[in-house]
Amino acid sequence: MKILKGKITSIKMTKTVIVEVERLVKHPLYQKFMRRSKKYKAHNPDLILNVGDLVSIKPVRPISKDKHYQVINKI
């Protein structure tokens, strides 16, 4: 399983946080590194996180339609 690290951008849902994961990708022609980001919905039953916290998430079985990740710990 691939563990992802990202920043929490929203905590408005119950037991769910939105985590934005950034990665660097090299442009195929210009060979310059670009930042690409993707948002994941992650299950967080503890409700002790705030916006801006760095967390680790791991893939789990589908919890809802869009939620397929779970928060492991706060970095």
C-alpha cells in the first residue's frame, strides 16, 4: 500500500477531512519540474485535526462513494 503525505484543506464534514497531496512532475519537453496536486477525502474518526496540519493517509476499502483513504497519523 502506498502511504501519501499531504496537508489538510477542509474539516467541514463529519469524520471526513480533505487532504491535498503535492508531487513534482518533470515536463516532457522543457525538463522543468512542476507541482501537481490532488485532493483526497480521508476518514478521520478522532476529529482532533485542524486545517493546515500535515498528515499521512493510506488506502483502505471504500468507506463511501468518494472516501477510500484513512488518516494514519499527524506529522
